[in-house]
Amino acid sequence: MLEKSEILGKMLDILRKDYRGFPKDRDENAMIAVASFVTRSIDSDSPEKIAKEALTVIHRLFDFQYVYIALKDKDGTFRYVAQLGLPKDREAVLFNLRYTKEDVFDESTYPSTQLSDLTRFYMSESRPFREDEIGTFGRPAKIAERRLSPDEMIEADYFDVFITDWNRETIGWIELSMTRSRKLPDRTTIAWIELIATLMGMIISEKSGGE
Amino acid sequence: MQPRMKNADQERFLLEKYASDRQEPFERFLRRILKFLNESKSPEKDSKDVLTEALQTIQSFTKFKECTIGLKDPDGLYRFKAMVGFREEAMKAREEIAYSSDDMNDFVSYRPVSICRFALFHISERKPYKPGMENTYNNPQLLGIPRKRPDDMIEGDYLEIIIRGKNQEIIGWIELSGTSDGKLPSRDEVLKAEFFSSCLIPVLERMIR
């Protein structure tokens, strides 16, 4: 039978040791990274800086080679404000593109498969791009390549995860393409990106007037 | 330009992979947070509804039965705003408490143990309450009863998560106690509760500003 003081001592050992330590897997790592992202973003004064912070977190934690973020501009159009993966000499092509809300959801130009309220997948086979967007893909020469298995991610496949404000209006999106493993990401990865997009939307829209 | 043709087989594969109900274990936790954040945007809900749902969200992925959340008020004092799992008298007693900024930053008087980045564990033996506050507990008659095993969670033990907003200012806190099996929470539960408290920051910032 342990003495009262021994029990308390052992309990203190549990409290001081069992909850600490290095993250044991990707999801524990992601919890720390996304929590830090929220803390930094809440103090940030610019949506572009918040977008860059989000890019860094996504690029570091997940398997995507190309991550782009577009946000709604003051004139109501959408434009890419941050990217990771694309060489600098092609970044200007991406940053010069502009879209109206109608462009963004135009299924005749960008046929998509809706996976959830926030996420759509754009399949390479349906050529979901305009001619002036071809330069924004990592390896444009590979665009017509055949998919060898349904779980393969090929050039010109991409996901858009939409960023919404407090009124659930679209204020941007996170675009993800080409995994390093060349496999489609798992479901938890998509849920993580949706959570980052949701937190971003809340923080950015609160700073720009609370809508 | 080639025609824009959807591949029907590929589309079926995608919907089965991503849009079916077969959620991965950690995905279920993330989807629960997403559901909470999305519903917190609803204009029909007042702040008490939202905070109560935040506590119910914590209950859904931990074994804590008693959960409270407090916020900073415009007068600069901190008060409990929502509670779940408490008896009526305990809730009333908590509603009457107002903590000053000094109280919130006092990590010495009650001698909590820092167990994670933002989580503090208050130990019953150290009497983590002011005299007269015993009635804020569900079972005050059990305060002072000795702990039998080191991993027991007893009356008077609670986990506190401090929530910091802009400029690192404390904007609120969560207290969790009374586990369903009477044991200390697992590392997984504490990390998830801590992470969820970070996801609450934009919601609470909007509430208090």
C-alpha cells in the first residue's frame, strides 16, 4: 500500500512526463503547427502574410509539391497572392491571373467533382484550365499523360479548398497539386487543409471589417 | 484544344474515397471541429450557444464530463460564460465569480503543474480554490478524500487551458474535470483539447471585441 505522499509523488511524475515529448506522428505535428499558425495570424496585419504562413505550414506538413493561395481583392476579383513550388520565373504568370466569382465556379471551363462543402477536385482528363493557365502547372509538358491507376495524382489534377468569411461567402481558395508520392492524398489531409482554410477565412475576414 | 471530358470511373473513385461516410479516426476529430466552426458562424446563435457547443465538442473527443469556459468581459474581469456537466448550484456559484487580470496571471498561488504548451493541471491536494469556493464543485463533500492511485482523477483535480488572443493577451480559459472512468486524461485527449482551444481563438476574439 502506497503512502499518501508516495501516491502524490508518482502522480506528479505522470503529469510532468506523460504529456510532454516530441510529436509522435504527422497529426500531432500538425496540431502544433496549426495552433502556432493561428497564434501568429491573429497578430498579423496583412492577409498576404497570413496566406504565406498557411503555405509554409501546408508545404511542410503535407505531400503537395505545389500550393497556391488566391484571395479576393478589394475590387471583388480573385488573384493568387502566394505560392510555393513554382519556379520564380513562372510565378508572374500565376500572380497576373484574375478571376471573377463567376469564373471561379464556371463548370464549363473548370469541370469539378465536389468532395465536401469546401473542397472540389479538378481532374486532369477534363482539362480544367484555360490556355493562359498552362504555365502555372509544374510540368506543363506532362499534362496529357494517362492515369495508370485511380489513386494516382497526375499533372493538371488539382484540389481547390475554398476559404469563406463569417457570412460563408467565398473570399479565396487554397489550390493543391502534384503530390511527391504521385498518389492522391488521404482523407485526413483534406480535412486538415479545410480546417486551415476555415481558420484563415475567420481571421482574414475579421481583420477586413468583420464580414 | 481537346474536349473537356469527365472520366466517370475516376469520379466514382473520388467520391468513394473522399465523400463517403467512412471517416479515418483522426479525420473524425477534425471534422467535429470543422462542424463546430461552421456552426459558430450562424447568425441565429448567441455567444452562450456557441460556447456551450464548444464544450460539447470537447466532450465528444475526451472523457471529461465537466467542462466550463470563461471569457474576458468589457470591464476587464474574467467570468465563466458556459458550463456543461455541472449541478445547478455549482453553476450558480461559478457565475458569481469574477477574476482580475492578476488572478488570471497568477500561476503561483494554486501551484498547478504545467503539462503541455498551454495546459495546467490543478491538483486537489493543493486546494486549487479560494476559501468559500468549494460549492463551485459538483461534489464538494468529496474534496479532501485521499487519492488511492497515482492515475486517479479525483474531485478538486482539473485541467485548465489558458487561451491567448491578440498580443498574447489572455482572452479566456477552459476548465475540464470529472473524467468518466475516474482516471487522468490520456496524452491524446490533452493534446486534442489544447489544439481545439487554439481553434477557438478567432471565435472568441470576435466575441469579445
